[in-house]
Amino acid sequence: MLKLNTLSPSPGARKQSKRVGRGPASGTGKTASRGHKGARSRTGYSMKAGFEGGQMPLHRRLPKRGFTNIFKVQPVLITLAMLDRFEAGTIVDQQTLADAGLIKDTNVPVKVLANGELRKALTVKLAKISQGARDQIVAAGGTAEEV
């Protein structure tokens, strides 16, 4: 039976680290496989990421392209399957969604997508409604308007 106190790695899965600098008879004595002199032979040496030996690094040689618009507002995505939890005849707006726990912030625009099915007649008043979602809301007997 397998128990925590009997766990051990498979034979050959773990290899002992090579002990260097243990005299000339070991084969890895004297310079301990580090070569002669230079920064790489010293302890504490670590090359910075992207360092190319003093040459202008690739990330600085390549031109910059584009920018990120810091004012862009991404809408919160809501599906028809999420709207199906409301009772028939409900007016679904930002505040209703926040009260139901579907969105956190009422200042961010909400977009309704046509994922899932809507079987109830709802009045949807949100910032954006996809065409497929609009068709399903109307087909279920509800109304969809962008505010």
C-alpha cells in the first residue's frame, strides 16, 4: 500500500549534483570547470536578463510600435444565460445587475452577448446589446434598448 512515509523517487530519477573543486584527482579540481578568470569564474556572478555582452540588446534595437490607450473602457460582458435568472417582466439595468451580483461597478458599461438562451420576456436597458442577443430578447417577448 502506498503511504506518505514510503514515498521515494523512482530509481534513476534523481541524480546527485557534481561536486566540483575537490582536488585534481576528481577531474573537476583547480578551476572547478569555470575556466580561467573573468566574471563568470567568480562567485555571485549572474548575467542580467537580455544582457548581450555590452552589445545593444535586442529589445532596445527594435523600434517601438503602437501604444496602449489608458482611457479605453472595456465593457463588462453579460450573457443571455445570466439574464435568464430574472423573473419575467423585470427591467434589467445596471443597478439590477449589481443587486443580483452579476457586476461589481455600476459605472462601467455592460454589453449583452447572445450566449445561452433567454426564455422570459425582459426589458433590457444597457449600454450595448449584440444583434444576436437583441433578436433573442425580442423573440422571447421582451424589449431591448441601448442607453
